[in-house]
Amino acid sequence: MEAEIPKVYAPEAIEPRWARAWIEEKLYRPADDDAPGRPNFCLTIPPPNITGVLHMGHMLEHTEIDILMRWHRMRGENVLWLPGTDHAAIATQMIVERELGREALAKRSGLAEQVEDGGPQSKAAWQREGQRVRLAMGREAFIERCWKWKEENGGTIRRQMERLGASVDWTRDRFTMDAAYTRAVVEVFVRLYEKGLIYRGQYIVNWCPDCGTAVSDLEVIHEDRPGHLWYIRYPFVDGSGYVTVATTRPETMLGDTAVAVNPADERYRDAVGRNVVVPLVDRVVPVIADDFVDPKFGTGAVKVTPAHDPNDYAIAERHHLPRVTVIDEHARMTGDAGEAYCGLDRFKAREKVVHDLTQRGLLERTESYALSVGTCQRSKTVVEPLLSTQWFLKMQPLAEPAIRVVEDGRVRIVPENYKKIYLDWMYRIHDWCISRQLWWGHRIPVWTCDSCGEIIVARETPSGCPKCGDVAGASLRPETDTLDTWFSSGLWPFATLGWPEETLDLKRFYPDDLMIMGFDILFFWGARMIMLGLEFMHEVPFRELYIHALVRDAERQKMSKTKGNVLDPLEVTEKYGTDAVRFALAISAAPGTDIAFSEEKVDSYRAFANKIWNAGRFILMNLRKLPEPMKDQLAAGLEPAAGLGFDAVAAPERLALADRWIFSRLLTVTREMNEALANFRFHEAAYTIYHFFWHEFCDWYVEWVKPEITKTAEEDGPSLRSGQALSAAPDDKAPAAWLNLTRVFEAALHLLHPFMPFITEELWHQLPHAERRPSISLQSFSLVSDRVSDPVAEREFQTLQELIVAARNAKAEMGLQTQRPSAQVACEKPHDLELFRIHQETILRLAGLEALNFTSERPAAGTPDLRHVSASTDLRLFHEAKIDHHAERQRSERDKEKIEKALASAKAQLENRAFLSRAPRDVVRGVEHRHAELSEQYRKVVEALRRLGSGE
RNA sequence: GGGCGGUUAGCUCAGUCGGUUAGAGCGUCUGCCUUACAAGCAGAAGGUCAUCCGUUCGAGCCGGAUACCGCCCACCA
């Protein structure tokens, strides 16, 4: 006797085992060669950062991808889901620096390894210290340290993905700093440079003083913060009054080289061309006229600080103004800011400037003002616009083809509203600052010759300067900057497949059929992949781009550490099982709508997993009792190769009604799921199978066939070979009820598998298969053929369901739930009446009735305890319990009201000539039918009320 | 300053082509430990589809306006 199957599903006992097995068997490595009629389907993972810990967003993304990958695989496609990680330049460098700083501080303070985490302040201190340590240890050692960190911590993501059951091909795991990948990055840089698309220049860039690097526009997050507008007087040199300017950043005035007004502004007509003195630094600067200035804002006069504001920089260009840098890369004031301010932090300097101006009587007034400040995405520090020499990529020429492919649908973006957002951004694209003053990352492949100043861009370290002939290469100074992380990830779809080599993988799997990402990286990554894919592969990087939703908490708040509302996927997974979490995410994932996620939700889908488990338990426990020959027959019946499958259903008369019904429903469900998944409607597909499995398969089908199943299992071998259960079997040997139940169950497991891979794999393996096959995930998604469609069976089964539900209902309403009353079915339709007769036993059992009698004559309206079942059918319960006239009357009153309302609206429609002439015929017929039915119901309820009223 | 989205049951959300009586999960209430499952089963209650106007024979759905909430983009000091 085998061990008892546990009553409660315990995912922790099953999931890790399968996760391991899938990897060990390299189950998700695609076939090495192409077969005719078997398309390849490829998706390259959005590479998580090595610093990342999997959060709910990843879990959603990976769940959605995995569902689709498994679905495609089960539809017979050769699927490659290529995994990998991103080196995450800034993030990794910051973490390693912080670690170094913490160690150093611990050592210095003599506390050995123990420096307490005192919150953000200590983190900032560690960071600063770490930067010092980094500079002291040097580039090589620091990078080595980063690699070490990656070796030790970079595996987190992989472990989490394994736990999730992500069906990736780990044999193709990639990292953006792999040697081969780095070659691709260098190749791309060199080619873009040679094409004239990469240039170096001095411009105002977003500078993060904490990260010590320039960042791109996209990495700056604008926030509205309360601030002030200070009105400052700039006296004319000749002492004849002053011009008042308004500014939100008074400290930058130390770098002013002009005051600008609008040329059309009458107020300043005379001022233009005269000179004013910049207070505190006593610099003499001109008043100039420029269209940029909005006369309606502030005083209509604006201070011009070319080195610290992009607009002012542009003005300075137009007017040939000098640029004075007063803030350095550490956000401290420079010597040019004047002795009094030199070395001060920019915010301290602001206070002092305001103070000093007040003392000199030059601060006219101060207003409250909400200003938008740019902060660094990574460090949250206020970004400083700084004049700096950086490398840029020209975007216009790359953007044009990338616009075209989205406009013409060669890249289909779903949901479609993101298409417009993408295009709007692309139309207004700016050049991209691709250089970073970081050490961890791809070093820009450029050398400068100190002898002649020549700039050499090359794939390999040059041996000498080609211009001045410095053969030894001694005077060649390598570029110290590295590339923006997103530059390298922009090559992801082709670099991971071996580009620039013409590999077989590249040929077979580029472009991706699908890409899935969050909206937050559409521009960072999605747009750049499209541009670079087109540039280097002359083909889009992916044909479809699905933008998934954001996972929020139960109150629809963004999950964030500071709010403390973060749900750790691993924790939730441990608690409820991976399948439950996956299903909870999938059934919540309606395209374009953020997901309100909570443990409660997961809990309810854990219940679903338990339900599946117990359905399996029921089947498997009974199955064990079957005699061996029958098990073999069953196994043969489940074997698709046996030529049975569901095509055996070709002779519907050999199936019971319930079988025909469930097969037909199964077909509909399969079709609906295919349709939903093809359109990323995960919630719909998940709900469809959920409802089918629980409320059709379990609640109706299993309950319906239960006696045959348990009876067959309990009886002995020979007697199994007789009776109805056997004769309907396709091969006249295996009991049909068993075969069909097992088949439907198996088919349902297949449909569930993309959503709940673990429990389905486990149960599927326990079914009696004749041949050993490695995994349900390599089986067909759909086992049903189109031939099982059976509208007649669906209609008949529904008729039976209606009667059973009506009987249960009546029992509950009459307080007879604990009893088994007898009942009479009155039905005008001979066909239905016959149906009821045939299934009498089942009706009695499922409705909880003692006996049934049948009549074709409808009872008089108003007969007590009469229940309306359908237009043609009524039901009467016979019972001893006293009728609660009051309750009955109340119920009837409620019914009457409802019917009256519906009747009135149907009547109004039918009296509306416009409706009759313009509405489609079947709609009109529907209303007519409904009207007739309602009238009949109305008559009955009125009669019932009359009787109840007088019967007391 | 532009652009986008949302408002449906106590809560969280579905609702594709405009068509009969607007659905689900959770929660609530009633009755059941019925030999797969109490993480279950059988029932019930609960809605002016934010508001107004329009289009239409017919509107939760289409158009317009309003209110509230949210998001994205943008170099207005």
C-alpha cells in the first residue's frame, strides 16, 4: 500500500524538487537544430541588475514571460528564453564603495567589523569614505573588488528565478560584462564613432555630486519642492538705479555673466546695452536682450549663469558671453565664486549669499515658490547642471528608423497607448550623454596621444599613434570614462546571441519574437534596443513589445522600502507556494492596469492550488484501487500515441452526457485561453481556467461521475467488464467514466501548467502514463480536437443544472437544508422531461432529494412551494415542515417587484416602433421571448401571493 | 505648461462588437465536518456603473463638459 496522499497541498515539498530537476535535465534548452514546421520562439530576458534583489515587479514580469514561454513551448514551438544579468554600473559601484567605506570606518574606529547601520546618514558617510578608499586603492583593484562582489552576490537573481520556475535556458546565461559581450560593446562604439555619430564635447550635463559622474537626462527625476524666489538688485555701473532679477538659486549669481531681458519688453528698453554690477563678486556684466526671456515671469529680467544652467548656456552661446564656473564636481563653490564662498557647499553658499545680499540691502523681497528640482535616480541627490567634457551619441539619425518601425507596426507595442508615448518621446529626442565617470563598466575604447593630441578610437589597445608615429605607444593616454550601462544593454538582443560573430544562434533566434518590460525602462532600454538593433542588425530587435503593469500594494500605493509596504516575493513564495503567487499575479494582470497586490489575494489562490491537489488526490486515490489490467488500459487511453486522445470522441453516442458536456466546455475554454494569451490578457486566461477547473470540472463534472468512479474502484476486476461504465469505453475495455475523467483532468492540467507549473508537473507525473515522458511542460497545450464541440450536450446539461440549482435553492429558502424532501418536476417539453427521467438518480443525489415524480402538466399557478425553474419547467417540493407564509410572501413580493421592473422595460421596448424596425431581428426576438417568459412568471407570482394572502 | 489614465458591490478589480436581468475574488449572512478538499460544500444579501449633457431604437461601453484621484513628459529663471 502506497503512502497516503496528503490532504493539504504542501508546495514546499514539491516545488524545489521540480525546479532542480528542470535545470538538471536542461529541459528548457531549445532543440539544437531547426525542424520543418517547428518555428523558433525567442525572448531575451530584461536583464536584472546584479545588485538587484527580486521584487514583486520582477516576479510579475517573470511570471508573465514564463506563462507565455511555456504556452508557446506547449504549442510545439522551439522556445528560447535567454537569461542574463546587467552589470548596473552606478548601482554596483555605489554598493561596493559603501561596503569599502563601511569596512574602513569600522577598522578606523576600532570596532572591528561592527559599524552599526544608523540609517541614511551613516550610509552617506560610508559612501564618502568608500570613494576615498576607491581612489586610494586604484582602478584595477577596485574593479577586481566589484567582480568579487558579483561572484558572491550576483547569484541572488538566478536563485530566485530558479525558485520561480522560470523556464529559461541556463546554458545560455549571459552577463553584460562577459568578454564576448564586451567585444560587442567596443565594436558598436567604434562603428558608431566611425560613422560620425559619437562625438566628444563640453556641454552642460546633469552632474551627480554624490555619484561623481555625469548622468543622462533620463536618469534625472524631477520633483516639485517648496522653495523661494529671491528678487535681487543688480545696480547699474553708473550708479543710476538697478535692475531686479528673480532667481531660485541665488548662489549661482556668483557665476553670472549677464542679465537678460526680452527684446520686446518696454520696461527695459533703455537698460539693454548698459552694464550692471553683479553684487558680491562685483563683476561688471551687460544687460542683453534675448527672446528666451519671458517678460511675464518675475521681473522680466533674468540673471545669466552660463556654466550652471542649460538655458543660460544657450543664451551665452548666442551672445558670446564668458562662462564662469562657480560650483565644482563635489557641489562646492570654486575659487571663482570669490574668497568668501570658496569651498562652501552649494546650499551653505546659498544661505550665505542671501544673508550677504540682505545685509547690503540688495535683496528686494522673497517669495515662496514651488520649484522643480532634478534629482539623481540612483542617489536621490540634487543634480547639478555642470559644464563638463563628455561623450555623446547623436540620436536623430538613429531615431528616424526606430520611429518608422513602430509607426508601421513592425514593432507592435501593447497596450497601444504606449505607442504614442514612445513616438512622442522619439520625435523630441536629444543627444545622449553616454560617458560616465565611473570605474565599473565598459571603458570607452579611446586613447589620446599626449604628443600630438590625436584621438584614437580602436577595437584593440593601439600600439602607437598613427599620426605622430609614437611607435611605443608610451604617450597614449587611455580614456578613463566608462559607458552608460544602458549603452551596453541596448545591444542585448543581438550581443547575447554572439554578435558580431555570425553565429548560428543569431541566425536562428534574432529577432526576439517578444519583449516584455515595465514602462519605466521603455526609453532607457526599449527605445535604445530598437535603435541599435536596426542600426547593427538592420532588423528590429523584437516584433512585439508588451508593457506590463506595476505591482502596487493593496491600497494601490507603490511598493517602496521607505513606506514599508514591500512584499518580498521569496517570503510570500515560501509561505503560499510559487504557484499561488504566480496565479495571483496572473489573474490580476489586466493590460494597462496596475495591480493591487496583497497576501490575501495569494491566499485565495493557494486555496485554488489546494483544490487542484485534492481533485488529483481524489482521482489518484481511487486509481490506486483499480486492478492492474485496468490501470494499463487507462494508461493506454491517456497515451496520445495510441491514437485515442480526444479524437476517440468522434462517436459522441458512446459518451455519457456529462462527458460530452465537459469535453465541449474544455474546447471552448482552450480556445478562450489561446485567444486571451495571444493578446496578453493574462487575467482572462487565468480566470477562464480557474472557473473551469473549480466550478465546472470539480463542482459539476467530478460530482456527477463520482458514483461510477468510486464504484468501479471498489469492485473487483471481472465485474468491471460489464455494465454501462464499460460499454461506453472507446475500446470497450477500459471503463469510460475513468478514462474520460482522467483525460479531462489531464487536459486541465495542461491548460493550467503555464500558470502553475509545479503542482501540474507533480500531479501529471502521478497519472498512469504508458510511456515515461520527462515533463508536462513538453506536452501539448491542448488535447481536445475541434470535433468535441457539442452544443446539444451543453444545452441539455445546462437544463439539468438549472433544475438541480432550483431544487437546492428551494430547499434552502424553505429551511429544508437538513432534509431530503421529495419533489415533482412539471415540464411541458417532452424532451426535457425525458432528460430529467434519464438522469433522475443524479438529480436526486446532487440536489439532495428523496424522490422525484414527473408530470407534463404544469401545476396551477400559486400552488404553495412551487418554484419556477425555466420557461417550461416548474418544481414542487413535498415536505412536512410548516410553510412560513410570512417568509414566502416576502420572497414573492421581492420577486414580483423584480419581475414587474423587467417586464415594464421589455414591454416598453416592444412598444417602441423604432426599436422594432431598427434593432437586429435576433435582439427583437430575444426581447419578445423574454417578455413572454416574464409575463408567465408575473402571473404565477401574483397568484402565489393571492394564495398566500388568503391561506393563513 | 502639455499629454495620458482612473472613478462599477463593504474592499480589490473584470466587463473586447453598444443589445435581454452588469460579473468575480475577498469580506458579510444562512445551513452543512456529505469518504478528494472546512484552505471545503450548498445557498443568500449587497450596484442610481462619479456627475451632467449629447449621439443612438438601445449607453457601464461612443462624444462633450464638470468634479475628484493618479501617472508621465517638459531647459520658465
